[in-house]
Amino acid sequence: MFSPQGPTLRELTVQALSSIEHGYDLLAPKFDHTPFRTPDAVLDAVGRALEPLGPFTAGLDLCCGTGAGMEVLRELCRESVTGLDISAGMLTVGRRRLASDGPPDPATNGASPPVSWVRGDARALPFTSAFDLVVSFGAFGHFLPRELPGLFAGVHRALRPGGRFTFPVAAPPRPGSPWYWALLGFDSAMRVRNALLRPTFVMYYRAFRLADVRRELARAGFRTELYALPEFGRRADGSPRARLVVATRPGPPDAPAAPTDGV
């Protein structure tokens, strides 16, 4: 699962016994060499799905980590890109990595928008009507179901009217499949760990359920649509293996809908 540059078992154990913030501070220098970093295939698929919904002016990567999603935003947004994360260590790595990557190619993407990094808690966003696009990749397992109303309300407040809150979701594994038991075992181990140890480290893969998410997005005032990500194929029943959730804060401007590919 890990490259030679990735963390050792001991380092992962120390991280798991820490708080979320300190654990990611420790993991940050090697995070991009772990399977926890969002794969490029997912980033590219989301970028392609969002392009018809633009153009966008200002974008926020919520729980940006080392900035993988920031690269998607730099190609979609014209004026500014912001990354927010609770871990100072992850932000430090992100700043260094994006600076070394340089700006996008002006011949294809125009001038690179300025990038800023904010250390903060996603449950208490310090923004009001600041963005027309908010993305997030792989972070929602760090939030308990009871925290979703406040989280989504904060994103709604941070968006301008007509702004989009988007994130990819994978279809849940079939009950009884190897992945089903693997995720169930992981979540069960984390619940035992958090019952016995402090500080807690919240990371539950099975707690972020699409039906619950859509309900809470609606309660926060969003209009939600689902778009298939065709790059990942379909399951035996014909349903997509991965979708993009696009939650819109009502109000002008409203971009044209993207192709749904039979969602």
C-alpha cells in the first residue's frame, strides 16, 4: 500500500494514537506517498465534470491537506484559490509543493490565480459569500454525522448565491465483499480506540452515507444533483461506481448543467 518513501508502521501507529490535528502534522512530510492522498484519476475526473459548470471566479479546497485538490481549482478558477486545513504541517507541505510545481501553462489555462492557505477548522469557516466553488476530497470521514449540519451550513454561508459545493463519492461496497469487511473492521477498530483513548481520532469510512448527506444538504439550503463519473465504470446493476455531488446555493448566477451520463 505504501511506497518506500511512505510512513513506517510505527509512524502510522503514533499518528493513530494522536489527535487529528497532531496526527496529520506528523504524517504531512510523507502524506503524498500514502494511499490516503486522493488519486490523480479522481482529481482529473472531477475537474472534467466541473469544467462545463464554470467558469468560476474564486475557489476553496475544504480540508485541503497537501493541496492535491488545489491543483484542480487552479485550472478552474480565474481570480483566486484558497486551501483550508486544520493541520499546519499539511499546509506547510502544500505551500512548498505547489510553489515548486509552478503556475499552470499560460498557453492553455491563462494566468495562474493567486493561491492562499488558511489554517482553520472546517466546522467554523471564517468566510461569508467569498467563493463560487467549494470542493473537498476524502475528508468527510473525519466528521461525525451530528457535525454535518454545522459543516454544511458553514459552506452555504461561504458560498455566493449560485455557488457550488462539490465532492466525489464512491458507491459503497457490496455487503459481504472483501472491501465491506475491511471497512467495517477499520471503523470498528477506530470506535474501540476512541472509546478507550483520548484525544480521539475521528476517521470512519462508513459514516458518510449519501442519503443522509443529501438530506442534510437540503436542510442547509442546497439544491443537490448527482453526476456520474464515467471514468470509473458501473456496477453489475448499472449504477455508477463513483458520482460527483454538486450542491448549489440557490440564486443567480446559475451555470448550465453538466452531462449526467445517466445518473
